[in-house]
Amino acid sequence: MAIGNLFKQQKHKQFEYRPVFYDPEKEEFEKRIKRAQTESKDDKTYVPDIKGKMKEYLISDKKSKTSIKNIRLIIIVITLALLVLMFYYLIEFTTYIMSLK
């Protein structure tokens, strides 16, 4: 099961489009809520940490992708090294057999 997952490519990410409709009543309501929240806070410079959360998500996503890529690269390098050694010993063996004749 694990070997099959090493050689599969990841599927592309889907983009889910949700159309946004303008609702003036809802927008006014949201503005009033935001105004009330900022007035109720002692700190007037409150900014949600959306950027930090997005960075954490992207970094964790990159780490998992790079680890899979590194494992795949190691397997390919080991396979190529084994093939080179096999051909080298095959050539040595054939020259040995030819020298016996």
C-alpha cells in the first residue's frame, strides 16, 4: 500500500467558486457589528491574524509535499545506482568469460 502511494502524483486542487451577491442590508449590518466590536475593544488596532494562519497552512502543506518528493528522489537514485552496478558487473563478467576462451 505504501509503495503505491510513493509513485502516484497528487491530484490538483479544486477551486470552488461561490458567487457573491451584493446585499446592502447585510453589508450595513456587518459594518455595524464591526464598529461595535472595535468600540468595545480596549485596543483600537485589533487585526485578525488571517495572514499568519495562511502562512502556517502553506508551510505545513509544503513540508508534506517535499518529504514525499525527497523519498521518491531517493528511491530513483538508489534504483539507478543498482542498475549501473549491475551493468558494470555484467561487463566485468563477460570480459572474464571472454578471457577464459
